[in-house]
Amino acid sequence: MSDNYLDQLAREDAIKTLAARADLALATAENIPSPCVSVCSMDEDSGLCEGCWRTVDEICDWAVNDDAEKRAVWAGIARRLQQAHPDVLA
């Protein structure tokens, strides 16, 4: 197997895992978990973290957001993932 193929599989798995975490977070009433996966690198083109798909503002505001605002961030992540990777999340 080529490294590119393995990288693609790993990327698809990460996308599916983050989407599943978004579903769980949206169903959580309180103590919403952080989307952070410790892959903190901002994509220059999209302006999103490559690990958690949040904007810089969403990352900076996380600690002061209430649960409703945190769920809204997760909803945004889910929407971005679906728009960017409909084939992976089909």
C-alpha cells in the first residue's frame, strides 16, 4: 500500500470520527466536550484548524462560551465537514 493511500484512509477516519463526536456533542445537555484533538494547525486557505475544524475565534472563545454556544460551534463543525466531505460522510 502506498503512503498516499494510507494517508487518505487516516484522513477519512479522522473526518468520520470528528463528525461522530459532533453528533454526540449536539445531543449533550451540559458540559459540552471540546472539539480539540491536539492537531493545532491553522489552514491558511480555509482559516480553520486542521484538527478540529474551528475558526481562531471559536477556539479562543471556547472557554467562556456557555453550553448553547458550544453546541453551536459543534453544529458549525458538522456543517463544514459535510460541505467539504459529502462523499466521506455519505
